[in-house]
Amino acid sequence: MKIPFLEAIDERPLVCDGATGTMLYAKGIFLNRCFDELNLTQPDLVEEVHQAYVRAGADVLETNTFGATRPKLASFGLADDVHAINVQGARIARRAAREDAYVAGAIGPLGVRVEPWGRIGLDEAEAWFREAAQALAEGGVDLFILETFRDVNELGAALRAVRSASRLPVVAQITTGEDGNSLDGTPPEVFAPQLEQSGADVIGVNCSVGPAAMLETVERMAAVTRARLAAQPNAGRPRDVEGRNIYLCSPEYMASYARRFVAAGVKLVGGCCGTTPEHIRQIRVAVRTAASPAARAARHAGVAPPAEPAAPPVPRAQKSRFANAITRGAFVVSVGVTPPKGHRPDDLLERARQLRILGVDVIQVSQGWQKGARMSPLSLALLIEQEAGIETLFNYTCRDHTLLGMQSDLLGAHAMGLRNLLVTTGDAPRVGDDRDATAVFDVDSIGLTNVVTRLNQGLDIGGRPIGMPTAFHVGVAVNPCALDLDDELRRFRWKVEAGAEFAVTHSVFDVADLEALLGRIEGHRVPLLAGIQPLESLRHAEYLANEVPGVRVPGRHLDRMREAEQAGRAPEEGVAIAVELARALEPLVQGVQIWATGGRFDAVTAVVSVLHARA
């Protein structure tokens, strides 16, 4: 009978298996298949892969369950098979291992962002991980390997879930880039102590990079932790050869680095993408002949203290004129515009100058649908501030950017002088001029608000100082007429908790809708700007009322627009309705956001004039 896993790994370095997916692909399984489902449909094929690694000398076999969590299986229509796939995966590996190897229940990330970057709560994530872990434990695993996580928060949720389901040992592994930082930018000096403190029995890195870059990361981890270490690199970077990803690191090269991993203090060495039983055979020989390092504790440098920002956060009133006005309790007026087509915004800049003279406080530059060839909102916002002399409220969405890309964009925007942000998730691209248009949605508006808050605290998303903190005045959106108002209000509370300083509503056509909203956000109240959209025509009113989700146009407004249309004065009636709404909303909110629908600045001017006349 084998001794317990932790006793074995303390006696000598152990060898983990290599890539399961690579071997299944080599056996003819297409990449668009759910590899985890093979536990049910082709168990003999999966067992063949495990047996090949046992013959190669692997001390640890990972179950074929990397993607067998509910959200990942749901994309294949297999959400109800979580238990069966995991139990069977463990049993297949158990049969192959016999008494020759330990069986590790493999659990990978969920494939969706969790808080603070995404909308999935950590409690919900833990429930999904726990479901998989319980099934793996039922199937007879000896330990768990949590691998290829890019987000320390998600890995922490997985670790807590496994601990709640089983007392078996846990290996927790982050995936990193060539620079050694996690794919979200967290350096080893930060994530290694975090993983150690979270209670993992072994911590390490796997996937994404080859052995050379991973060795440097492991050495940085070893300098700040006494935890047992693991390393499972890819077989180098993949090369596209006739449409196939081919990994080019030879078994001998991987084995030479296995010796260096052991010398650096690694106790569990294996392989990830591109590694095969031959790689593992060579790694085993190298590990058996490698000398373990003398007590690592003697050269341990201690856990690095958390980095401190260079300066305290900027007070809200000092961030911008717009922020100062809200802080003083002034009633503010914002006008929303969308970027023009082409590259000549001269007409819009002239309108912006007129709005400044009229007394408008800020111009919101919307991301909009971006149909056709239009200027970027960032460029237009900068031009308005520089050439029209009025502050902008830059609407930045998550739709078109990765998390690291958003961080870079925001730092660049701050460097160029933009201070007011309205962060939104953004809408999926419509079918328009480019039917192949796609979206990114790496995170949502809650995650982006957390990013901005960290930057305002002088830290990047990885927790490292950025020098002087940014001074963004950050706002979010809220819709009083959302189809699922409970979910909308729940997300709004999370946005405020993430650091939102004000909010802008979607277009309001009935004061009662806003009053109902205010009654339900009392505990998370921030200054609110009510959205006002002058109706252009009866067709416009009917379109909003019937075809745009989350917009409610009362029947009385439709009746008025219908009568006005017959009399040939629909635009004027739309302005009249907007003016009445502005007057009624003024006592309830701290400002309004007026949309220049269809470029109708005359309607905007009429509403602004009424508000200023009452001031």
C-alpha cells in the first residue's frame, strides 16, 4: 500500500503525468469535443492515456476532468452530467493507477469571471467547485490538483470548496506569462504567499509557458514562501504547422529543466500542454538522479510585505469640476453625444462650445453601438475637452477590451487628462455594416469598477503599486425599468460596493419609475443623474415602447405623440414631454443626462434652458 501523498512528496520529488488533451487529440478526438465527456462515452480511450503515463513512470495521474464543472459542461449541454463525469473520471484513473500511482482529481477554472472582476459571486463559484470535488472524492481520488487558474480569487474559491468537501491534500496552481506574472498581472511575490496562506498543501505554476520561463517564476516563488512547490510547464510554445499546434520541446530538453526545478526546491514536477509519456519518462529519470536542495528554509527570504501606494487617494472634490459640483450638492446637467462617422468632428465640437456657453456641466461621450466607421469615444472626449473647453464624461465599456487592455486604456486616458468615467458592460454588437463583428466581454461593469477603484488607490489589478494613484471620478449605469429589476438592483449594489461614486439612469419617461427605484436603493444611495431622451416622432416613441428592452414609454406619451404627429408638430411635443419630465425629476435627483437623439441639439437646448431658468 502506498504511503499518504504528503509523506511521499516530503520524502522525495514526485513526477506528475503530462497532457491528457494532447494525447486524446493525437488519438483522433477533435478539439471541438468535450474531452471530459469521454469518461462516459469512451472510457477505454481515456484509460489508455492514463496507462501510458503509468508505464512512463508517473507517480501522479490527473483525472480527465479539467473542464468538468457545471458552467463549462453547460456549454456542451452536459450540465446535468457533472457528477457522473467526475466520478467516472476518478474511477478510470484509479483503475489505471492501481497501486503504482496516486490519483489527483483535476479541477480547472470555470471559464467565467468571478468577483471582483465578474458578475459570478464567490459563493456561487464555490458551489460549482464543491459539486465537482465531492464527485471526485466519491470516485476515489488521493488528492486534488487545482490548475491553470489565472485569477487568485477564483483559485481561492476553488480551494475553499475542496476543503469543505474533503480533507485530502490540495495542489493549487496558477498559470503565468513569460514575465512570471499571472495572466491578470499578479506577480509571484504576491500570489505565492496568498496561496500559502490560503492553506494549499502544494503551490505551483502550470501551463502557458515553457520550462525556461517557468523556472524563473519558481525561483521567485521560492524566495517568498516555504510551501512545497510544483511545476508543470508546456513543451515550449506551440507552433502552427498546417493548422495544428505542434509543441517542439524535446523530452531531453524538458528533462534537463526537471533537474533545475528540483534544484530550485520543486517537489512535484510534471508537464502540461504538448507533453507526452516520453517526456514524462525522461523527466522521471532526471528527477530520480537529481539532488534535492539543502534546506530551503535556510535561504528563505521571508514573505514580502504588501506593497504600499505612493500616495493616498485623491479626494473626490479634487478630481474634476464635475466631481466638485456633485460634492457640493449642485444640480448638474450632462448632455450625451455619440462619436460621428469619419474623422472630422468639427460640427460636434462647435455644438460642444455652444453647450458650454449655455451652462452645461459635462458632455457624456457614449460608446454606443459603434456602427460604421466612427471615431473612438476616447479620441472624441479628448478633443472636446481640449478644443471646446468643457469636461467630458467618458463612457468606457467592457465590450471590446480584455482586462489588461482596459487597464492600459484607463491609464492612458488619465495621462491625457480625462477624469470622469461612466463604466458600463456594453451591448453585444448588432448586425450592421460588419456582420462578423465580435465582442470580448472579459469582465463586466462591476469588475471594471473594481479596476478603476484599485487604480484610484494606486494599485494595478495585480496589487502592485503604479506610482501616484489615478483620480478618476467613476460612475455607473442603472435602469429603473430593467426587465429583471431585482437583478438590476443587486448588480447596482455591487457596483456601489465596488467604488461607484455616482450613477446615471437609462432614459426615464415616467417619474413613478424613478421614485420606485429610489425607494429600493436607499441603503446604497449615490448621487443620481436621471436620463432624459426627447422623443423625435411617433415612430421613435413606438420603437422605444415596443422594441427596446428595458425602456417603458407610458401610453399617455404615445397618445400625445400620436396627436402631435397628426398635427405636424411631433418634434415639438417630444421636447415638451422632456421639459415636463425634467421639471418633475429635478427635486428627486442631483442632475440630468439629456440625450441629443438623432443629433437634435435644439431639443437639448430647450430642456437645458428650462432647467437654468428655474435655477
